Amino acid sequence: MNKVQLGSDIMAGITLAALGIPEVMGYTKIIGTPVITGLYTIFLPMVVFAVFGSSRHLVVSADSATAAMVFAALTALSFVANTPRYIELTSLIALVSGATLLLARILRLGFLADFLSRTVLVGFLTGVGVQVAIGQIHEMLGIEANGHGFLRQTLFTLRHLNETHLPSALIALTVVAVIVGFEFLAPRFPGALIAVVGMTAASAIRNWAGHGVRVVGNVPGGLPHLSVPHITLSDVMLVLPISFSCFIVILSQSAATSRAYALRYRENFSQNVDLVGLSLANLVAGCSSTFVVNGSPTKTAIVDSGGGRTQWAHLTTAAVTLLVLLFLTKPLSYLPNSVLAAIVFMIGVKLIDHRGLAEVCRVSPTEFLLALITAATVVFFGVEQGILLATVMSLLMHVRHGYRPHTGVVVRDSTDHWRIDDPVPGREAEPGLVMFWFGGGLFYANAAFFADQARRLVHDSPAAVRWLVVDARAVTEMDFSAGRALLELFEDLKKAGVALAFIVVPVRQPRVLERMGLLELIGSNRIFESRYECVQAYLSETAAKPQS
């Protein structure tokens, strides 16, 4: 590495520390753990992934989505935030998530990241953003938290607006104004850090705590305590569902971010190697008194915009965090809670992907509806339920595409080129020859659909059909049920005096047809490698045997 790039990496790492430290402190407000645990997430876990992960760009630390998921799950089980038992369970969730990621690496399950569609992921993160942002309003206004769940807390805040603590509200409003102002006027300048430093200094000088402004309080300094949390089988079973939900989010979000930057810079990355890095980062998090960590798109973007191109940027951030842990935790005790709430509120607002939703709506209104359903599920029922729905809906969308693939009939256009038209009876490649194109794998779920379409093209045609040719080059697979459906179609067409023929990929599909016993029935003289070859054989046969 040249010295210029190393210098850019170091400056990008310092920038990430300046922006990331207030952010991860804010995440502790989401998950319900002490402020110091947020700093721990950008120390050892970040170092471990930088060493063992394959991506040179992905930044691994605390994340709002997984933080919200853990809080929602544990509070639903009646655990109280910021208690020793609660904090112990958050570390255990990191350990179980890490173990799940390691198991996924052993089983080579990195491909699972591709099964969470971008559509429902946009909806999921938007729902998390709404829940996170609105969930901080009571703290920004200085109103005591009351009631479990998003709706109850929101209704409680609305009913008690008259109890707003004006100084806390003004502090929060100022922080929001500073962050927004810097984003417009100086996007690369750490507006959140300026707000934190300024408000902490003002709180210490003016003794805001003595005037009713709630502050963070004592923040212990020093390195994280390395130990394995108390583990019992019942505890593992208790946190297993939420750990699996975190696993899904970590896998999909980290893979999407790593892939985007690898493509941008034409670099290689291995999702399976990243799984090892993510696993070890979470195992270290669980053993260093903090909570689950994830690949962060926002922090990765910060490093990239600052010129960071290697893991040295991440190691620099960890070094700066170490200095803060050793020497600068005492001033954090004066930090007003409303400042952190305002920072988290802005994080939530940024998670609301209005551009992504607008693009999905423009391209596919049906998928837009799915994204809205996912977002609503997260907001009204919980983050864990939202990720479960997102996963199920992504898989159903995949199944739906395979269940009803595109179909058509192949015809010649006015320039004598092939084109695929809608599968309407009466459209022929040649008089008496119908060429049926099927655009997906042929299996038990769509075999009946395939056969019905084929029969309709023959029986509803206004002109007599002599050959039905299946253009099967897009058929990537064919199971036993599909073979039986083809056999029945062959028998039905034979009774009607119609020949069945295939255009296939020569290196694969003839063997499949032979194994199913179809090659012998149909005849090798009805299996072709190209449309031209098929048409020539048809014209030659019909010329020799004119239709009566």
C-alpha cells in the first residue's frame, strides 16, 4: 500500500470515529443498554472483522435494525431494559447469533442472503425507521416512558404532551437543527459530534441536571470486561428465535453492502469468508459486555466518502475509540438524554427509504404493496415479526416467479426474425406449427399450468395444428411430476393427430428426457437444437406428407 492511500485510510477512520461514536451511543437508547456498550461495538468487533472478513470496505458495529429487534423481543418477554439480567441476555443474543453465522459458514449457506428481496428489505428498514424515530419523541420532549410496544408508548406520549419539559425539547430541537444544517452546508463535517460536544459542555457548565434535564450519568471508563455471559440451555432456547432473526438481517444487509462496494471497485469478496468475520465479531461482542453487531451501510458509506479503501480505516476508528474509552468517558456523564434521543431520531428518519419506496412503486406496484405490508408489520406488530414476514414474503415471491413463469409463442416478424408473442391460440411459426416457449423450470407446482397452456394453443387454434414444438431452452430443471405431465400431453396430442417436438439445450436436456422415458416415445427425430433446424424438419415432413 502506498503512503497516500494509508493517509487517506487513517483520515477516513478518524472521520468514522467522529461520526460513529455519537451514533453507536444513540443505538444504546434503542436497545436499552448502558451508553458505554455502544462504544464497545466499535472496538473489538470492528477489529476482528477487519482482520478476518474478506470485504475491504464493510464496517461492522452496532446497527439500528438489530438493536430494535433485540429490544422489541426482550421487552415482549417482560425483561426490563438496563438491568443486569437484560444486559446479560443482549450479550447472549450476540453469542448465539455468532454461532448461527459460524454454522452457516460451515454449511456454506452464504447464498441465503440472496433470498431476502430488496423490495421487502426496503419495507423492513422503513418500518424500523418509523418505529425508531417515533419511539424517541417522548425522550426528546422529556416525558417519562410508559407502556410496552410502539402503539402504547405513542398514545401515552400524545396524552401527556402537556407534561413536555421545555428545556429538554429545546435541546433536542437544537441538536436536530445542527445535524440537518451540517448535512446541507457541510455534509462531510461531523454535525452529530459537534452537537454532542457542545451540549455536553453546556450541560456541565450550566448544571442542566440540576434544572430537571435528565443526563446519561456515570459512564465507566476502561476496556471492556472479557467474559462469557452465564449460559443455560433454557436461556439459549429463549433467545434462539430473536438470534435467528438477527442472523437473517446480518446476512442479508452485510452481503448487500459488501457486494455493492466490491462491484464499485471491481474487487473480489467472499460471502462465506465474511460469514466467518461476522461470526467472530459477534462472538467477541458477546464476550466483551456488548450486544449484536452487523455490517453497517451508513458507516461503510462514511469511510468510502472519506477516501478509505482498506481495513486500516477500521483499525484507526478502533484506535480512536480506545482513546475515548481510556481517557474521555467522564465528560459523557453530563450528556443530556434528549441529545442522544435526537440523534437516534435522525437515524430513524434516515432509515425511512422514501426514494427506494418511490422507485419500487414506479417499477412494480405489486411489490410496492408488499414493501408497505412489511413496513406496517414492523411498526404495529414488532421488528421480529417484520423480519419473519419479510423472509417468508421473499421466498413466496421467488416461488411465485417459478410457479407462473413467462410463456409465449415464437413467431416470425416482418423482417423474418424470431420474436416471442403472447400465448394466444392461432399464432403460428409456420402454417400448422405452433412453437410454445416456457420461461422457467418445469416442476410439480407449474406442470399443470404448462400442460393447460400447451393444450389450449392446440385445441383452441382456429386452424389445424400438426406440430406443437416446446422451446425448452429456458427450462432449467424438470422433475418427475413434470415428466408425467409431458407424457400425458404427448398421449393427448397423439390422439388428436398432433406431433410433439422439443427444442433443447443439447448438453443437458436430452439426458433428462431419456431418463424419464420421453426420448424413446417422442423420438430423436423430434428433438432439435435450434428453431431453424426444427422448422426445416417440419417443412420437409409436411412437403412429403401434405395435409389431407
